[in-house]
Amino acid sequence: MIFIDDISSDNIYNILSSKAVHRACRKEGMYMRFTIEHLVKHFEKKEVLRDIDFTFESGKIYGLLGRNGAGKTTLFNCLNKDMKADGGNFYLEEGGQKRETVPDDIGYVLSAPTVPEFLTGREFLKFFIDIHEDKIEESKNLDAYFDYMSIAPEDRDKLLKDYSHGMKNKMQMLVNIIAKPNLLLLDEPLTSLDVVVAEEMKQILRSLKENRIIIVSTHIMDLALDLCDEIVLLNHGVLDKVDKTDMDSHEFKEKILAVLRDERPID
Amino acid sequence: MNKTFKIAYSLKNTYRVNTILYSLKQVPVLKRLFPQELYRDPDYKIFANIMSGIWEFIKAFLGKFLYFLIMIALAAGFCKTVPERQTFLHIFVILTLIGAPTNTYIFNPTKDKYYALILLKMDAREYALSMYVYEMLKILTGYLIFGMIFGKMSGLTIWQCLLLPFAAAGMKLAVVAWSLRKYERTGYAVSENQIGVRGWILIALSLAAAYGIPAAAVLGIPVIGNCVLPETVSAAILVCGILGGIVSFRKIWTFTEFREVYQQILTQHMHQVEEARRSVKRQSEKVIQIEEGAGSSRKGFEYLNELFIRRHQKILWKSSKRIAFISLCIMCAGILGIFLFPEIKGKVNHLVLTNLPYFVFIMYCINRGTGFTNVLFMNCDHSLLTYSFYKRPECILKLFWIRLREIMKVNLLPAFVIGAGLAALLYLSGGTEDPLNYVMLLISVLCMSAFFSMHYLTIYYLLQPYNAGTEIKSGTYRIVVIATYLFCYGFMQLRMSTFVFGLGTIIFCVVYCAAACVLVYRLAPRTFRLRA
Ligand SMILES: Nc1ncnc2c1ncn2[C@@H]1O[C@H](COP(=O)(O)OP(=O)(O)O)[C@@H](O)[C@H]1O
Ligand SMILES: [Mg+2]
């Protein structure tokens, strides 16, 4: 795909592909699917997720596109089991084997970055690696991780409470990808970042998609089109894939807009 | 204007109805009784509307009834040296003068005004005037009825009674008109809640004058006591109030810039509310102190914990040490007292042997448990609970034990000082036949401290009351906290031999801690989550 070319020249990609992140515990090249079946969630009488039925495949970045309040965050919360779904189920399929997701399968980067304010960046990273020691086989020097995320050396030993929004976001992203989750959920990841950081993040995400499923929620269409391999619309509580074949990008946008605009009452 | 009033009033009512329903839903038992779609169900709406009506009625009448009864009539009744009606008028005049600028209705920034004017963009002048007229009518009727009743009881003439409601309304009108004029001159609108230092001093002085002068008269201090306003002066001020109101009415009625005024008051107010909310989080971040060097050789959760304790020294260990130090001083003072005045020995001995229940409340007061769990959440769990590894059952339990150990350590220091101090006091004040009493004193105080540490950490883990916005969202948690207070307060009434009570405490604490451990083990992996 286009992405591969324009990243292979990029040193971020080199660091990543050459070192630990790729080689670790997962069997290389394992094809994986994540299936959601008839997921339902309502708040009081309001049905936010009506019937989510979809299969995601590894090696792709999915753009979960939906209007404000469509239920993107709710869907992620259900998948991360922060919220109990009212019906339906979801599972991972690896080499033909179905299994329930366990917390370690999922990395979830929230839209508002939350990091423990009383630790420094380095301490947080060390703590995280300590906890996941058994899963990170080839542990890198801590600075290598910071380099990879382009967090400046002078910031690494500052308390996280003094980090900027973008830096907190990077820290959150970093600890989420160190654990090498099979499923990486990112809720509105780039919406409030400056252009430089946003571009760095995009590169990182693209370099991570090998062997895992990445789902990026956003309400910004251009971002979804730019970053993602597949566009999935969350509209009126259901998920729909938008077929991109034989359409130029303008037609494609128009089609998405038409679907999202369609104001059926939700009940 | 009539229509505006109807809309504004029903908006205010809706807001209040929803507030009532929301607060009812916060009570754990009632929560089950109400259906999910509470806000839409017409029956509950009617119920809440009735509640709202009752509330409005209570506010209009019961409030004024109590005001006249307690603040004025009863207070005036105490002062026998001056004619009662003179005191009545004296207090009424001064309180009304304070009330006029601090209770204007128009300049009170409330949520319903914000919704009506900023969000719904209703006509500000019509809104302000119609609601104001309504409030004024409430005041007039309330003051007319109760002014008449209590005034008559205090011996006021009918004319004096009639002055009261109109003077109160008149003064309010005058203040509003004055504020509006000030706005026209300066362009700044000031909400009635922005009183400022000078305002507070003035209010304090006025209150002192309202009650202090009659009190001085009772106590027989003529220099001050003679300053009770003579009836004619009071009456004159009231008449001035009425005249001022009449003159001011035109100003208010013809004022056209209500929108600008409200825009300023309300946005300022919302900004302050928002600031206050955010500053809670910032306050708790402020207590984090970073030290030089000092790495940690530990790993994983022990590492996290060590850094947490070290960076929160100030609010955890410093205050614990301070309490221990103060306790030590008090104990030393007690011991010194025994040496200096040997005659109190018997009393002290008796006190120590029968008043141990008192120490439940004292231990409750000095326990750092809530402070600890609060800062745990604000600075640590609030963020880490969003990571899935942190919510794995074995991690939750592991951290629970580490934290239990820490909070117990923090609390044991003052507890040890108090327990040992009590034992020493007992020994020095004559001792006891049963040496087990010394052990009992020390151990039971230590047990109480352990109990409170366990208790706060347990309810934090089992009820995790905060949401992601760091607000307490659990009604159950609130109730448990209040119940704990009442429980401990109740022990102050109890007198029991130290031996029996100490034994009871120790058994209770052991049983409680065991039960709490089981509960945490069973439930915490599920309950220790961020609230939605
Ligand atoms: N805890 C909650 N309680 C009640 N309603 C909620 C809750 N969380 C979300 N909702 C509602 O669910 C809908 C979807 O919200 P959300 O998932 O945050 O949307 P998105 O992330 O797509 O903007 C919204 O209408 C919101 O009001
Ligand atoms: Mg969202």
C-alpha cells in the first residue's frame, strides 16, 4: 500500500521494525480476526449501540467514523469491559481458534490523556515495564522508547503533571503499545494535538498495524481517510463498512456524508 | 411579559423538579424504587412537581416565619431593659439594611437564569422584571403576614406592622436601582455574591450592632446599651425605605440593559464555578513534591507505592507526625499536671478507667484515612484506572495490601503515642489492680486506629465513589461516611470500664478487619472502577 513506501524511508519505522516491538511474543505473521456479534448497549431508555456486528482483521487500521454522540466512546468502553454491554459478545480468532479477550489483548488510548501525575515519565515507564516484565521479552533501554516516541531528553525526568497535553498523549500511547496488545483502540487520538505531533502519531500508528488490529475513532472525516485502510461508520447504533472500491475520494466523502446525514430517529 | 413569566417560571420549575428527582435517585434505597426513565414518567413528574410546589411554598413562608421568629421576635424578647417593640424595630431595621444589598434576586446569579438568558436567549428585561415582581410579591405577602403576627406579639402598633413589608421591599428596590445606575455609569455589573472584604466587615459590624447593642443593654453596659435605635428613628428609616422604593421603581422599570448586566454577572459566575471545580484537581496536584536524587530499588507496585508515599510526605507523614507531637504534648501536660497537683490523681485515674469510649471519637478525628484515599484517587488511581493492566484482580488486591500497610503505618504513630500516654497516665495517677488494663489501653487504641485505616480503605475499594471528573458520585459512600461519624459520635455518650470496652474494641476490630478482607477479596476486582 501507499503507506509502506512512504514510511520505509522513515527512521521511526526502522527503529520499530528492527527492534523488540515486532519480534516479541507474538508469532510472526499470525492472522487474526476480532469479531463483534450483536452488541447492544443502552443508557436508561436510550439505545446507543443497537446491533453492532462486525469483523475486524489484523494488519489494518480501521477508522471508526461517527458523529458526536454516535456512541464511539461507548463502543470502546464496552470492548475494554469498562462498561457492561447489555447484549451480544465479542471474541478474538487466532489461527482458527476462538477465544474471549483478556485485558492484555486490548490497549485503549483515551481521548483525554490520563497519566499518574506524581511520577516522572521515566518512572511511569519503568513501573509499566516492571509490571509487564514477563511479556516484554527483549526489553530495551528506557531511553530508546522515549526516542521512539520523540519525547525530548529534558522532559523524561519531569513529573507527568507538568507534561503538555501532547506529551501526555504520547506517554499514554507509548505504554499502550509497549504491551503489544492485539487490539489497539484509540479514541479521538489526534483531535487535540498540534500538527507536528499529530503527524508523528500517524506514522507510529501506521508502523504498528502489522499483526494487530487498530481501531481509531474520530468524527473528522479527512483524518479517517488519510490514516485508515478501512472506514467503518457508526450510525444509528450499527456499524457499516463503507466500500471504497471504484470511487474517487470526492465521491467517497459524499457517500459517507450522505449516510451520516440521514436523520432517522433513533428508537 | 405574562408569557415570558410563564416560560421563565416553568423553566425554573423544571430545573427544580429535575434536581429533586436527581437527588432522590442518589439515595441508594430509593434508586431501586424509581424506574430508569424517571425523568420522562408523568406520574413521577407530577410527584416531583408537587414536591417543587411545596418547596416553593416552604421557601416563601416557612423561611420568613423562622426569620421573624428566631432572628427578630425571640431575640427581641430577650431584651427586657428596653421596650420590646423598640428592640424588634431595631433588629428589623438593621437586618433589612443588610439584606437589601445581599439578597436582591435580580443580581443573584443562579443556574435557572443562566439557562433562560444565556442558553435560551429569552428577553432579559421581561424575564428580569416579571421574576422580580413575583419575588417582590412573595416578600410582601410573607412579611405582611408574619410581620403582622410577630409584630403584634412584640407590641408594635398596626401602623408600624404595615411599614415592615413595604419598607423591606422598598429598600431592595432602592439598592437595585442604585446598582443599575452604577452599571450605567461604570459599565460593570456586580453580582450580589461578590461582597468583598469591606462588605463582609460592614456586614459583621451591622450584625454586631443588631444583636450586640440589645445584648449590652441586657448586660447593663449603658454606654452601648443606650444605642438601641429609638422607635421614631426606626420608623423614619422604614419610611425612607418606602419612599426610596417608590422613587426607584421607575428606574428599574425603564432600565433597558438587563441583557448586558446579566451577561456579565452570569458568565463571571459560570467561570468561577468552573474554576472552583478545576482547582480541586489542581490543589491535589500541588501537594506532590519532587525530591532530589533518591531513586528506588524496588519494582512494580512496591516501586509505585514508594514513590507515591515519598511524593506525598507532606500530607501523609507530616500531618501524622504533627498529630503525634501534639498528642505527646497533651500527654506530657497531663503527667505534669499529676505531679503539680496530686489532688487530681483520683479524677484522672477514674477518667482513664471509664472514658475509653471517648477515644473512639478522638481516633476518628485524627485518622488520616479519608485524606489518604482522596489523594490516592486524585493523583494516582484517577489516571491509572484507565489502564487495563491496573484493573486486573491480582493487581488490585496486591496494591490494596500495600496501601493498607502504608495507611496503617501512617496512623499507628499517633495512636501509639496516645495509647502509651494513656497507659502512663493510668500508672502515674495511682495505677490499677489489674495490670491487664495497661495492655488493654494500648492495644485497643492501636486497634481503633487500625480499624479506621481499614475502614476508609475498604469503603474506597468497595464503593470507589469518584467518577472520571473527580466528583463523588456515590450516594452510598456519602451515607457510609455520615454513618461512621454518627457511630463514633455516639460513643462519646458511653461510659464503660476500660477493660470491658477495650476487649470489645479489640474483638470488633479483628472481626471487622477479617470481614473487610474477605469482602475486598471477593468484590474489589469488580467494584474498583471509575464510575460512569
Ligand atoms: N454514562 C452514560 N450515561 C448516560 N448516557 C451516556 C453515558 N455515556 C454516554 N452516554 C450517551 O451515549 C451517547 C453516546 O456517547 P459517546 O459514546 O460518548 O459518543 P461519541 O464518543 O461517539 O461522541 C451520547 O448520547 C451520550 O449522551
Ligand atoms: Mg467520544
